[in-house]
Amino acid sequence: MRDFVGYGGKPPSFEWPSGATLALTIAVNYEAGGERSPVFGDTSPETFGEFPAYGVPPKRDLAMESIFEYETRVAIWRILRVLRKNGVKATFFATAKTLEVNEIAAKAIVEQGHEICSHGYRWVEHYTLTREEEREHIKKAVEIITRITGKRPVGWYCREPSENTLELLVEEGGFLYDSDVYNDDLPYYVDIKGKKLLLIPYTPDVNDFHFFSNRFCCASEFFEYMRDSFLTLYEESEETPKLMNVGIHVRISGRAGRIVALDRFLNYAKRFKRVWIATREEIARHFMRLFPP
């Protein structure tokens, strides 16, 4: 059943660590190698990319494949450099296949202290999978991510969940949170067959994919949108705690002309006293300590 009420205008009163009132979390979507391609047995190539897709034939799109390869060959190192420069730990929404195709980069992400949140086995629409197929995708994702990184993922975000996803996550066990929702500015619990699962909402608007939808044409526009969102939430957090998400994609923000937006914003946000920049796992554990399920 859908919930149109949420906290009903009365969100819980609490503080983030060190007296912060606004939690800021950076979600880095890492998907190369998990995208659609006839190479992986798909009937059509990936269409969400730098080039507009008009009638897509059931053949390999070598240009699109090359763009995704840039993600793991070059862009990931640029993203990691900017995060390291600003002393920020992010959450990587990584598909298991992405980590598999470049284990060197996967280990660098972990060594730098970032969180790996499971973005599924591959970057596919889970609502097109049968229940058994989705169960297998979840199990394979957990197994591969654990093997490559040395740590089991405690978060899940697949972007296009099915009506079975939450039940399957609870059935699999080991997950602290899911982020396949966009309906609040704070985490909240849902009851899944008698068990509580924490949902940490994500963002569709403070997101670099708008470079592809032509809403952002340059880094300065994305920076301004991040800054304005931040200022609004920071002001509102004087009355009630808030959570701000920034969503980026390695293959998008990892381009030389776009990375400056993230760099500028992180440098800007760090100057504010009541801000806690954290991974989603850190946010989940703090919230669960204050409000046990």
C-alpha cells in the first residue's frame, strides 16, 4: 500500500553526530559492465548515454560500449581523486559486474574507505524479472561483492525494483537499508512480513543524469542546483533534522568538464558547521541506534 502521509508534518527530533542537523551523503553510481549489451546476451544495446538513441537495432553499439569503458578506465580514478582531495567518504551504488570487470578499481574504492552498496548483479530493470530470477540476482550480487571487496554489502539500490524486492532483501538477510525510494528527507522504517527494514530515500533531482536530459548543460549549473538545495535543507534543519542526497554517475561526472561541479560543491559544503558528510551505512547505523527497529 502506498503511503502519502509519512511523518505527517511531525518528523522525529534528533541530532546527527557531533550536533549536526543536516546529513549529506554522496551516492556514486558505478555501472559499467552491467549495462545492456548483446555481448551479455541482451537483445538490444544500452541507450542511456552521451549519444541520443533513435531506433536501436538488436546489435552491439560499439560507441556506447566505449563510453561505458571510459567509466572504469579513467573516470573512476578522477572521482576517487576528488573525493580523496576533499576528505569525503561516499557510498558507491555498484553493480557486481562492474566490480568484476575492474577489480583493481574496486579494491581502490574500498581502500579509500568508501561504502559499496549493492546496485544489483547487473544494471537491469528488476520489475522485469520473475521472483526466482530476482532472488538469484540478489544472491549473486551479494556473493560477488563480498568476494571482491572482502565485505558483505549492507545496502541495496537497484533503481527499478519489483513488488518482490523488499521481501527478497529481508529473506536474504544482512541488509541494513534499501534506497529505492524518493519520498522523504529522512530515513524511515517499513514493515516487511513482520520485520522492520530501514529505507534511506535517494534523489531524482540533485542528480547528474540531468546532463543527459539537457537540464544541466555545464558544471556551473549542476553546482548551483546542489548549492541551492543544500542551503534550503540547511536552513530547514534548524527546526528539524534533514538528509541531503547528491547522486552522481562515474561515467557522467567523471568527465573532465563536469567533475568540477562535485569538487566545488564538496569544498563549499564542508565549510558549514552543522553538516555531517557520511556514507549511507553510517547514516543507517546512527538512525538505528537512535530509533531501534
